Amino acid sequence: ESRIETKWAGRNVFYYEETDSTNTRAKALGEEGAPHGTLAAADAQSAGKGRRGRGWESAPGKDIYMSILLKPQISPVQAPMLTLVMALSAVEAVKEETGLDAGIKWPNDLVINKKKICGILTEMSLEEEQISYVVIGVGINVNHDEFPEELAGRATSLKLESGKEWTRAKLVAQVMEKFEKNYEIFLKDGSLAGLKERYNGLLLNKEREVRVLDPKGEYTAFALGINEKGELLVEREDGRREAVFSGEVSVRGI
Ligand code: ATP
């Protein structure tokens, strides 16, 4: 069943055979006043985006490229938490749909067998220091058959991991259903308090080593899990605990 059974998430869908990036499309829809929950989805992306200006490798007609437009009544400092809400929703959807053993690499990558199957990119637009809208882009490698050499050791797809093809529309519907429920839990107190237990249960970094790139000096620590703000709690070698932001950490060994 690939009909989307949601109240608002993905009810209004703009579909593109090919576009530059669905985040760019969803931002344009935001500028035009499209409603909360509008989804921009494409069969192919010619200029898919990752974080910090990086690219996202596309397999036309095979994968999921979609971006949801949100109009949350939250402050800009809370917006990055939405990335984690989406990561949790996407991993729950993938697990339920395919039965594959997917997990989260903090804060926003989905991983199977140590290789990335999904990336999430959140962008927001501010007006007088308030959020006018947020766009969350999700790229899932569904039926991708092969990756260029530089990605081959780090990227995989649901097809490569399971040996069979998956219906993209069903997965999209599942992600939207999970996201709508998780988003409403997030909005109750504007934090990840109601979601962190499930998130931490799927977190692959837990009890593993991370390298923290603190401006005052790098250090190695053990990751314990996220707190209600979505920060990664780590324990240093001397036992001190710290909460680190996503820009500060490079995660190893996953
Ligand atoms: P990284 O995954 O390199 O640690 P990141 O989490 O910041 O960094 P994203 O911005 O989520 O990465 O995604 C962009 C990066 O993902 C690219 O630099 C590339 O290494 C990798 N990548 C690009 N396309 C794909 C793809 N289709 N599947 C998996 N990984 C990809």
C-alpha cells in the first residue's frame, strides 16, 4: 500500500522527473507560500546536495530524492533537532519495510553494514530571526546498483544489501507516516525528550570511540547517546562528560 496515510506530511506532493536538488525545489515552494508538509520529490537529481557544500550521488530512476517543507513554531536553535527526528523516522521506515539491520550514525546518516544508505540535509529560512520555513532533504539509496570508486567502500543501497528491488513509493509513504508521528512528539516540548530513547536504541555510535574536534583541542571519547537537545553525550578518558554539537565531531569506526 503506497498511499500516504498522513494528515499533513507529504499530502501535497510536487513530483519532478529531473531537478537540480529537491531541497532547492522545496525552498522555492516555501517562498511561494506552499503549506506545511509539502513534499518535493524527484526521479533524478542533477545537483544533489550534502552538508558543507558536498554533493550527493544520483542514480536516475532508482533512488529516493525528496524534501519536506515545514513551518514549525520553534526557535532557530531548535531546528537542527528536526534532522534527528527525520533520521529516526527514516531508519524506522527502512527497518519496517525491508527488515534490514539499519542504524543511525549521529547525527543524520543511515548506515547498513558500516556503509551509508541515506543522507539528510536540513536548511532553514529566517525572517527577523524567526523561522519562516525549514526544508529537510532525504536521499535514500534504494535500487542503486553501483557507486563510483571513491564512494564504493562507504555507500550502499537497499538493493545491494538485500539482493532485491524495493518500491520507492511505499518507502516514501512509510517515511512520511513515521515522520508525522515523530514530529508531533517532538513538538510537544520542542525537544527530543520523547524520542531520544528510540533514537539511542538505533544509534550505532553508542559505546564507540569518537574524535571530538573541540576548538580548544581535539580529544578522543566514548559516545554514550544523545540528550534531549540532540547533542552527543561523550565520556572522556578522565571520566568527564561533555555534550558535543554536530560540527565538532568526526565519528570513527562505523
Ligand atoms: P560523511 O558522510 O562524508 O561523513 P556528512 O554526513 O556530512 O559526511 P552528507 O552531507 O550527509 O555527509 O553527505 C554527503 C557525503 O556523502 C559526500 O561527501 C559523499 O562522501 C557521500 N555521498 C554522496 N552521495 C552518496 C550516496 N548516494 N550514498 C552514500 N553516500 C554518498
